[in-house]
Amino acid sequence: MGIVLKNISYQYKDQWQEEKQYAIRDASFLLEKGEYAALIGHSGSGKSTLLQHLNGLLQPMTGEYYFDGENVFDGKFALQKLRQKVALCFQYPEYQLFEETVLKDITFGPKNLGFDQKTCEEKARKAMELVGISSKLENASPFALSGGQKRRVALAGILAMEPEYLILDEPVAGLDGKGKENLFSLLRYLNEEKKITILLVSHDMDDVAANARRVLVMNHGQLVMDDTTENVFAREKELKAMGLDIPQALQFYNNLRSRGYFKSISETTQEDDAATVDAVQITEKHFGKTVSGGEKQAGAVVNEKRPMETVQAERSEKHTGAVVNEKKTVETVQIERSGKVPLTVEALAARILEENQCFGK
Ligand SMILES: Nc1ncnc2c1ncn2[C@@H]1O[C@H](COP(=O)(O)OP(=O)(O)OP(=O)(O)O)[C@@H](O)[C@H]1O
Ligand SMILES: [Mg+2]
């Protein structure tokens, strides 16, 4: 069931007079339990506005929001319940720390939910352990901590409420390399082990590609793409037109390929048939069903204008026993989203090595 937004639109008050200026326009999507998705888009495209709808901070002017099948804005739904289940972590959450001690700050959320002191402290200590804040810091002032530690304390305050959905707006902004990696591995752990659903806003396409299994793209208030990470980043031209980049590792891979360093499966001819089958087998091993070389992997939609690719897709389809549909079913997309993240630097390096062994010059 999860989070369902149906055709929501939102205008800020001072935008009322300008009919065209919607911060969000007719956005619909479904976020299911267990997903790890990213929301990307140019500055001012409406990402933060959309996130604030998800825990009920903003109410859409038109459209509906269903949480686990219940209409959030029907006047009967308890927003408090929603805020416990859907936690929103703003950019620079440490600015919201305000208590005298770390422990008091982290217990603030559970206290608000009505838990007794002992339970609040238990929840707080569990959350501190999760984010790697030593118990020695319990009585320290949050303001005496480093930036990275403050960020973790703020996140612990959110996790102490044991949310099912964690919505993060630019969570690694301002962190150093190590702090960033720590935070991303925590998010991976929360998603994979604790089954917390994650929706992440980021301007860093490398971070998105290495972590999210699904990517939503906003452009001028509209949701314009919603697909697997691999399929979204295969649409480089459209992304560039919206002022967005693709991950650097993928750019490197595409550059090598366009300079003929190795051939992609779609560029091979009948004579290369045997080699192609090998490549399909190899890439399938790493990335699942292959449609067109490195360009579109893992269940990509086959483009009718490219017959050679279609032939290759059919071949790989037979090989895997999977069905390549022109239109993806919801089921297919869900299976894809549950797969491994395909665009890490390591995965692309493996792809380069293996394709080069097949077609090497
Ligand atoms: N409080 C506000 N009052 C009026 N307009 C606002 C307000 N907050 C945002 N906006 C406008 O709404 C639109 C969407 O803003 P939003 O902050 O959601 O974008 P964003 O995608 O999060 O951008 P960024 O990547 O820079 O954080 C922008 O045109 C912005 O100027
Ligand atoms: Mg924003």
C-alpha cells in the first residue's frame, strides 16, 4: 500500500496571482514499503515542497494523498500518526537541535508521541547506537559536537521515533567524505536490515546512482520520470536539457564506448553473433536481463526505432526466459526496483573489463 499521491498540485501563497507558478503541478506517485528511491531535479523544481506533503506539513491544493490506503486529508486522519511513520529529515537537521543534552534531544520525539521516560530513553539509546554516537556523549551539549556528530544526533532523534519511511532532503550536504560514506552506509543498513523505506533528495548524481534503486525526476513542478536508476540515467540528453547530469562513472563509460574503445551489443553484427551471446551472458550475470549494450540494462523498454536492439533484446529475452514488453507492467517495475544498485563505480568498471574482453581491440 504505502504512500500514494494522486495528482497533487501546490502553490505558495505569494504565487497565487501567477496562475502558471505552481511549485507542484499534478504529481502522482506510489512509494512502496521497502523501496530506496531518489528524487532529483533542478533547483526550484519542487522537490522540498513535494517532500513536505509526505508527512503532512503541506496540504495539496488539489489532489489526494493516501497513506496505507487511508486518505490523509479527509479531516479524520491523525497527522500525528503520519508524522511518526513518515519522518522528514530536512537539509542541515542539526540546526533543529535545541535541548541541553544529547540524550534529551533524542528523546524529544518519542516523548511527543506519549511514551514514558524509560521507554523514551531506551529508544534514544538504540537510535544512538544505530547512528554510531557513543553513550559517553549522552550528557554532552549537542552544540559542543562536531558538524558530523550533530547530524548523527539529529538523525538519531528521528530514528528514535521508529519511522517506517525516512524522507531525507540533501542529507549529506556539508559532510566530509568519511561522514558522507558513514551516512550512506547507515541508510543502506536501515533499508536492507530494518526495512525502512527511503526517499532521498540529492543533487549529487553519483550518490544517487550508488544508492537508489529507483529515481524520480522533477522539472518545473512536474514529475517527469519515474523508473529504475539505470533506465533514468540512460536518458542523458533529456536529463541534460533539464540541467541535470548523469553519474561521472557512467559518463566515463559512455565516453569510452562512443570512442569505440569497445563495441556495445547493439553495435555488433551477425558475424559477432557468438561473441554477442557471450556478452549477454556476462552482463546478465552482473546486471540482469540486457537489452542494449551498456545503454539500457535490466528490463529497459525496447525502442521500436532501433531494430538491431530489438533483435538483441529478443535474444536475451529467450536466454533469460523473461518477457520484454513495450509497456512495463507495475509488477516488472517492482521486480526491477528490488534488484541491486547497478551504477556503482565498481559495477561499471566490471562492465568495462568484461565487455572489453569480449570485443577487445
Ligand atoms: N516558502 C515559500 N514561499 C514562496 N515560494 C516558495 C517557498 N518555498 C519554495 N518556493 C518556490 O517554490 C518552488 C519550488 O521550491 P522548492 O524549494 O520545492 O524547490 P527544490 O526543488 O527543493 O529546490 P532546491 O534544489 O534548490 O532545494 C520554487 O519556485 C520556489 O521559489
Ligand atoms: Mg529543496
